[in-house]
Amino acid sequence: MGIDAIFNTHNWAVVPFHFWSLCFFVLGTIVGSFLNVCIYRMPLDLSVVSPPSHCPKCKYAIPFYLNVPLVTWLTLGGKCKNCGLPISPRYFIVELLTGVTFLACWLSFGAVSAWLAVVYSIFLAGLITATFIDFEHFIIPDEITIGGAVAGFIASLCLPGLLQGGKNTAEGAVLSIVGIVVGAGVVYGVLRMGKLLFGRYKITLPAPATVVFSETALCLPGKELPFEDIFYRQSDTIIIQATTVELVDRGYKNVTVRLSPAALWIDDEKINPVEVQHLEAVCGEIVLPREAMGLGDVKFVAAIGAFLGWQGALFSLMASSVIGAAVGVVLILARRREWSSKMPYGPYIAAAATVWVFCGKHLMHVLFGADYLNWR
């Protein structure tokens, strides 16, 4: 039986529609269980296949009868059967969210095309994985971004109607490639412009003060900034105009200090940061790098463009800025974060792409009229 026959809507209609609704929900919870593995292991560069599921705290290998999505977490009260330590609610949330997402895809697209419901379910599962990883680690793995772009291109070949205007395999492939190029290109342009305009910010000290570079953080008077919160890429640099600089074995006066993850420059002298055991500098201000978006976001929107076309990619970029700004303001007003706090952007891109999948085209039609639906 060919793939067209498997996903033929008439064949699926032989069984009651809401039987498949239940199947999609159950399948979604099972997929969500696997997504939990990906969310935990991908950022640590661990295999998502081996070893089998186990408690990350006591390493207890979880038997199949204790690995039932949703049910196991509830019956065990969110605790490991072996060691009794708490299991993060995130495991239950991801399973439930993925189940609801798969169900929503079937209810929205199943009557039109079972194949379309399956593809969108897979796409949204990738967005869920990216969202939770980015929230926790501020990264989106290449397996999701680059792998997603490849998967989106393949899906456009199998289902040209996935993209607005795709009528055959060739058109589907072209539209997917255009979506990848436009999505990545626009976001990269925004990234470079943001780096140029907002890539640095100054901290003015109340008076010439001593700042200390420890092994893990930049220590300011009354404040400590971990390097992991400062450096997003190898080229990011801390800059200080110092009146004095003290190392373990020597000192300097009236010099410029530049520190990046790769090198320490004191005027024209280059030093390996690993070899510096202690550094103190007296200065009146310090310039820190700031990143609005990262290259992971560029690749992420490229993957979205592969599935949703250039219209979906642009919508995701524009709508995500609105969603991110609204969430950021609410968190600031609630005193949950500061203006300069690091904030992952991938989750807001994912939320905007989800809006596009379910109602974005209708929304754009309402805002811009019928001609929008004919954009190619």
C-alpha cells in the first residue's frame, strides 16, 4: 500500500472521526514522553536512544509498565519509584501538551487531510522540544534547527499543499527553499543590525572601583555577573579602560583590557585566559556585550520557513516580537526579571509559528484582505 493510500482521507473516514481523535491524543502523549528524553539529553550531547529511560538521580532503569505517559507520573505522585525523589512536573506537562497538540492538529486538519495533520503534529512536536530546551539552556540544538529544515523540505516534497501555493512536488520544493532562505536571511539581518545598534551596554561605577575577574564570574562592587550570562559567543568581549591592572606576577597602568572566551588583551599584549589565575582592575565604567538574538534563532526560523513558507517565517518573526515584548513587560512589572536580564527568544518564535499553523492565515486575511492569500 502506497503512502497516498495510507493517508487517503476516504480510507480514514471508514472509522469514526473521534476514534482518530483519541488515537492522536494517545500518540501525542507517547511522543511527548520521547520529547522529554530529547529535552533532557540533547543539551548534554547524550544519545536519545541509549541507555533506555532511567531516573536521572538514582539511575534506576524504568520498566515499561512504569513508563506510561501521564498515568505513571500521576500514580507515583511525581516521584521516582526507586529513590522517592521528586520528578519534575515538566515531564507531565510536556506529555500532556504534546497530546493536546496532536489532538488539535487532527481536529483542525484531519477532515481535510490526515497527512497534513500528521506533518503539523511532527512540526509542532519540534517546536515544543525547542521551547523547553531554550527556556532551560538558552540554546536550540542543531538537531532541531538544521534537522527541522531538512525535515520541512522533505515534507514539502511529499505534501506540496503544506505550503501556500504549492501544487506539485517541484513547487513545494521551491517554496520550502524560499522559506528557508527568507526566514534565515531576514533574521540574520535583524541579528546583525541589533548587534550594531544594541550589541554593547555600559555599566558606570559610582567611583573608580576595583573589579575582579574570577574563574567563573566578573565581580563588581556589590554584584557578581557569571561569565555564562555575559558570553553568548566566542567573539563577545568585555572592555575596560583601566587606570591600574594587577595580575599575579605583574601590573599595568592606563591600559585597555579586552576579555573574550578566547583571549585576554591588555593593550597589545595577548594572554591565554586559562593561564590567568587572578586579575584585578580599577576603572570607572565597564562595557559588556549584549545579544538580542543568536545564530540558533536564525536556523530556527529557517526550519520554520521550510515547513510554513516565507509567509509563515515572516509572520513568526513579527508576531514573536509582540509576544516576547508583552511577556517581558509583564515579568518586569511582576518583578520576576530586570530590563537587562537574559531572555530566550526561541519560545516566542515557536508560539508565533503555532499561531500561524492554526489561525495565522485567517488572521492575515482579516488584517490585509483577500489578496494576501494569493501571495507567492
